[in-house]
Amino acid sequence: MPPAEWTTLDQKAFLESKYNDFLKAQVGASVMQFWGPVFSEWFRRFPEELAIFDEAPEVLSEEQKEAKGTTVELRQKKIKNWFNYCSQKSGRSAVNAMGKTIRQMLTNRAKGT
């Protein structure tokens, strides 16, 4: 039996909607730039306070801020793992090989040009 999903249906749909952008970022060697906008949109759409405290308090105590920080870090790792796992499952080596071929084609010059 497969493990339980850690995402809701809306969260999974969000991740799936970003998957092609992730593959493009892999090919372009720009995955680090991919994460910022994805995390920003994720936490805007799915506030971590709701997952931790069942509501979004107006002001967080120091203890709540620490709990939120830890939870955000764990959520970011889960998101990264989701994309990495899906790309490996769907043939990451093929994507990397394609990217390498494209980069070689763009950077190779014929002799005498």
C-alpha cells in the first residue's frame, strides 16, 4: 500500500501545475531561481499558520514564530523532495541528457566561424 499523501488535493494540483516549469529550470540549470516564486505562492495560498494553529493569529508569540519557522523549513524540504522525486520517476536522466545536448548545440561552433 502506498504511503498517505502529505498534500491536499488543492496543494497537489498546485505542485503539478508547476512541474513543467521545474523541468525547464532543470534544463536551464536555474532550479535555485525556481524555488523562490514557488515557495512564495505556496505559502500565500496555503498559510502554514492554518496547518499549525488551525487559524491565522494576528500576532505570533516567540514560541509560535519558532514553531512556524521550523514547519516552513520542513514544508520547503517536502516540496523540493516532491519535485525531485517526480522528476526522477519520470526520467530525470532523460531530461538531463536532453539539456546537455541542447547546451552543446548552442555552445559548439563549427570550425572557421
